[in-house]
Amino acid sequence: MIDSKIPIVDLDDFFSENTKKDFVNSVGSALEDIGFFAVKNHSISPSILNEMYSVSTSFFDQPESTKKSYERPEIMRQRGYTSFGREHAKDSPVPDLKEFYMIAREETASSGKSPFGPNIWPTEEPDFKQLSLTFFDKLENLSNILLQCCASYIEEESDFFTKMTRDSDTILRVIHYPPVSGEVPEGSIRSGAHEDINLITLLCSSTARGLELLQRNGQWLAVETGSEYVVVDSGDMMQNITNGLFRSTTHRVVNPPEVTERRFSMPFFVHPRKEVDLTPIKSCILKTGGNAKYPVTTAGEYLEKRLGEIGLA
């Protein structure tokens, strides 16, 4: 089930010549209007979700000293563990009430080496690596289809965005929101109001409620889905390239009514390679008033700046 007013698209429509154009238009229109939509028939099984949440729970239940042994501040925490309360929303003085684990694609001879280095795998959870990489591949396959749709919608070649993300530092972030109890900094919530940094984000069903997006009318809308849906939103890098045609919508995760409730989620942040030019493209400038509204920058420059703003660098 889905409890929200965001548009819903059916992935089966992408694979039919009779409905593919409508699917592309639905994806593009949703990102242009609200910046969010949900995909059904996405082929990511509930079983792999359950297995991922199970092994993640086991890791986050480890002693603090064990978890921190996987934290790497020298690489801006872009691999491995990030401590509870480390990250905060841009321009916010209070910490988010979460801890998380960062997973990238595995390095290969053809992909080259990432500036952040290889993945860091917890030895305490032997199934964590293979489950995570399988889940990563499934999400990346879905993201490539959706990026093709984004490109077609703005009348660029279908591989316009997927060429940017090939061998990139796309990230799977496994997040744990512990029970909200004890001393909580005034104003802190599970995830402060923010926009995603990247091109698009894919979010499978979380284990508890809390996600909300900010509508044009200034009201917050709860976005809650079952495992039959994947929620998708466009980030700041996509907004920059499309000169604001695709919206990077503010969203947050609020504290639960029951302070003993914990929450897990696994957003998949699709990034371009660091050298990719994010300068607004001509076709989108023409569709958005004729003037460039966003800066000339590369993905690497933009990411490093934002990681500093949210406390990870």
C-alpha cells in the first residue's frame, strides 16, 4: 500500500511499446512538478529487503567501539560507518538522530580506483557484503532505466545521464534511527529538512514511518509505502543540470510518536563521476525561461562542498 499523494508509475509500462512514452512522460512530469514519484512492479523482492534489514540490525547492535572501528573521517566518511549525531542538515546547528553505513560499487580493473577507496566490510557480519552488493546491483539496474527516462523527457539521448554515472561513486546508505529517548538536542529530528545532493535517489520501503516532503503550498506531506513500491526523488545535481526543470524537493524524517521505536532505511544515492560537468544544459535553459539559474561546477566540486556543509568532511 501507499499512503501519499505522490505520482505512481508502473515499470511494466516501460517495457511495452504501447505505454513506454506515457511512462517516460509520467516520470518526467513528476520530477518537474513535485520532485518525487513511486515505482511499482520494480522486481526488488521483499525477501532481499528483509535480509538486508536483518543483517543491518545485527551490525548496528554491535558495541559502539566495534562500529567506530569502521569509521573513516579521512575519506569524508564515504565508505563504512558514520557515528550517531555526526551528520546534520545544511545550515542546521543541530545533529540528525541517526547513524549509518556507506557502501559503493566494488572496484574493478575496468572501473579504476575511487578517490574514497574501496568498500569497508564488517567482519562481524559475514553476509553483509554479498547481500549489499546484490541489493546495490538491483537498485542500479532500476536507476539506469529511470535515468534513461529522465534523458528522453528532456529530449536528450537516452544515455545522457547513464554515461555520467558509469563507474561513479553511487552510494547505498544503510541508516539506523535508534529510539528517540534520553537527552535529545533541542530541535533535533531523525533527519533534518534537506535536499539530496545527487542526481536521483531510490528508496525502498523503510521499517517505520517518518518520511515527509515539503509541498509547494508549504505543507508537509507524509510519504509512506509498502515493499511493493520504490520511492524516487531528484537531487540538487539533477536540478543544477536541468536548470531547475527537475526539482530537488526538501524532505525530512520526523521523530516517531513512540520514543521506543527504531527505524531503518536504505536510500540509494545515484551520483555522476567527479569530473562530470553539472552546468545547466541548453535544452533545459530554453525550457526554463532562457537564462541559466544554477552555477558552473563539476560533480566532484559540488559533492566536496556539500559534504563539508553537512558535517561529513
